[in-house]
Amino acid sequence: MDWGTELWDQFEVLERHTQWGLDLLDKYVKFVKERVEVEQSYAKQLRSLVKKYLPKRPAKDDPEIKFSQQQSFVQLLQEVNDFAGQRELVAESLGIRVCLELAKYSQEMKQERKMHFQEGRRAQQQLENGFKQLENSKRKFERDCREAEKAAHTAERLDQDINATKADVEKAKQQAHLRNHMAEESKNEYAAQLQRFNRDQAHFYFSQMPQIFDKLQDMDERRATRLGAGYGLLSEAELQVVPIIGKCLEGMKVAAESVDAKNDSHVLIELHKSGFARPGDLEFEDFSQVMNRVPSDSSLGTPDGRPELRAASSRSRAKRWPFGKKNKTVVTEDFSHLPPEQQRKRLQQQLEERNRELQKEEDQREALKKMKDVYEKTPQMGDPASLEPRIAETLGNIERLKLEVQKYEAWLAEAESRVLSNRGDSLSRHTRPPDPPTTAPPDSSSSSNNSGSQDNKESSEEPPSEEGQDTPIYTEFDEDFEEPASPIGQCVAIYHFEGSSEGTVSMSEGEDLSLMEEDKGDGWTRVRRKQGGEGYVPTSYLRVTLN
């Protein structure tokens, strides 16, 4: 069924219907424009919200980022930010594929519709003009017939009138003959005009207008099809971002599951562990017999028996810093203002930085030497003497860094001895020390290196690490593992770890491992992989379950 056949006489109806279709297309474009504005506003507000709650300090300067709770929250904010980006993509896709393209298509449809209806109106006007000409020739024929009949009656009356002259009779007959001839011509003209009009009318109703209506039908159907496709673009734009949004939601779920209360407790310990030994018992001071007081071996008094009461009390109070106010400390180069454990960590960090700088300067010195050799062999490439100042500067930097490394190594050794001393005092002062590991511990040299370097090893990964996130892991383990022993528990890798140093072993996130040796306080745990391989990994990277 087509409009040209079934709706041949509904020109105004088709005009209204096609206009309604274009109005609906414009209405949908306007709806999508407002939808795009909503999406853009939503994305902008989400990004502002994320920016408001993201940490203001860089990660390396923010101690809170070491906690899994804070890491999960930051990851959650990042996923929300990515989600906002997907809403922006939806807005951009709708803006281009619907607003711009459909608006342009609507203008093309309006021009085409205007052309078709102009053609139809011209055809109607031509048919109306033909009908007017037909009416004019019909009226002329009718008028000429009346005039001819009137002239014939007049000639007949004068012919019968005996008083009329012959000349009047002849004139009347000639007039009647003329009128009759004119009526005959009008008749022929009317007949020809009628035949022409009928032919034009048949062409108008059976050929011309049906073709125009069919073009309008084709135009309207194309518009409806394009509008339907535009409706589908709404869902298509959403479906394109569904996989990424799904990943964002999965990332939020992973962030929620990454909160590890035990690990956070361990991180808090590593961040703020002072290394001080716990204070011993206070002695009873008998003020009632000050004059007769006999000094004892455990007395805090002077060798001559006179107690330095205020000095002893002052020292006792100084050691019991948790119960008093802390004085403002002065930062020193050897970090002696810090508690022993924190001092050791900061010195280790500084030592690692100096070693990196020293290696960099040595590499630069070697490069300059090679360049100088090239210049000496091929003088056209450059003057070897021009490199002497840079070589001298590099040598000076190397000497300076070597002295600094020696200085920090001495400070570090002193700090480590202080930490070990405090640990020994603390263990000897309490009746229930921590249970030792079930397997043999690493060599003392390896343990020392491990304890002093655990922060730097963990800092090479993205998850929470010890202080000095930008420092690399320490260079090697000297541990030689004993014969394979039975696992003392199971553990799961929370994060990926690349064991690039000697004594370490790589693991993947989510990998199940066998626990071979517990963390002895240095931040490293000995594990065994199912596919083979045994070594140390950061304790904070594991979720441990003991047998």
C-alpha cells in the first residue's frame, strides 16, 4: 500500500503528518541534548567530589597511604573518577551521533519535504489554472450561444416585419450569421479546452500527485527509520561503556576486599616502633631513713651512699616518655632525635639513596672516560680536554659520596647495635618472650641486612610499603637455605612481588604459598611456591594462616 494510491485526495493530511514527524525528530534531538547536559554535569560533580577527597599530599610524603584502609579508599576514589570518565564518554557519543548528526539530518528532511510540497502545489496551481480556462471558455461559449440565438430571433422578426427595409433585414441576417459563427468557434474552443483539462486532470490524479505522495512516503519512512536508529543510540552508548563500568565496579569491590586489619596493625607498628626497651620496675626509696640509708647494688644513688634523688627521678621520668609531655626535638643529621628503630630506618633510607647516587656518578665517570677515548682516537668528534672539568667534578662527587656512605654506615651500625641491645634488655626483663620460629632463622648477616632493608624492598611495589617508597630493595640476601622443611602454615599473596634480589622469590597476587618461617621482626617472611622455589617476601604482602 502506498500513499499515492490510497491517499490521493489527502494532501493536507499528508502535509500535517510529515510536519509532525519532523517535529518529533527535533523533539528527540532536544531531549538528547538535555540528557547530554545531565551526563556532563553528573561527571563533573563526580570528578569534583573525587578531587575533594583525594589526599592532598604526594603518596611518598603521606604516611597514611601505607595503610590498606587508605589505599582502598584512594583506589575507590580512582574507580569513581574512571566511572565519571565513562559518563563523559556517553555524553560525547550522544552529542556527536545524535545531537549533531540527527539535527543535520532533520534539516535535510525539512528541505526535501519543502521541495516535494512545492512541487505538489505547483501541480495543483496548474490544474486550477486549466480549470479556470475551461470555465472561461465555457462561459464564452454560453454567452456566444445566447447572442447567436438572440441575433437569429431579431433577423427572423425583421424578415416578417413588412415595414422593415430590405437593408435592415440583410443586416440582421448577417449579424445572426456572425453570431452563429462566433458561437460555433466558442464551442470548438470549449471542447478543446475541456479535452485538455481532462487530460491534465488525469495526469494530475493518476501520475503526478501519486509520484509526489510516494516520494513523501519514502521520505517519511526514511525519517522514521533514522529516528528509530537514534532511539537505539541511547542504549548503544550505554552498552559501549558497560565493560569499563563493570571493571570500575569490580575495582571498587576489590578495593573493599583489600582492607587488611592485621596488615594495618603491622604497618602501624613498623611506622611508629621506637625500639626502646620497656622500663624496669621502680625501686622503693625510704625517705624515713635518709641519714642512715645504706647504698645497695641496685640503688640509684651515688657510690658514697648519698642518693641523687632528683637526678634519678628525672632520669626515670625521662625514660617513661609515654606518661609525660614530649619536648620539641631538634632534627639532627644522624637522626639521633628519633627512637632507635625509626633512626635505623631513616639511616638505612639515607644510605640507600647515597649508594644510588654513588652508582650514578660512577656510571657517569665511565661514560666520560669512554667519550674521552673516542675523542682521542677521532679528534674531529671533539676535544678530549673539554671533558676534563666534568671528569674532575664527577671524581669529586664520588669521593664526597663515598665519605657520606662511610658516615651513614657507621651511624647505621651504631643504631642497629642499639636496637639489638634494647631488644635483649626487653626480652630479659619479661617472663614470656615471643615464641621463636619453628624453623632455623637466617644467618645473622642476612637477618641484619633484611632487618635494615625491609622497607626499601617493599617500596618497589605499588601497595603499602615502609618508609622511603622511592628507594629500591636492598641488593642481596646472604641466606643459604637449609634442607626443605615442613610448612608451618599457609599464606596468600595480597600483592604481586617481583623477587629480583638474591634470597627473594617472586609471587603473583592471589597466589597460595606455604609458610616456611615466620617474620622475625625484620619485615620478611620465608615462603615456598607450589611450582617450586623458596625465598623471602615482604610480610605486609601476605595474609598468613598458621597450622
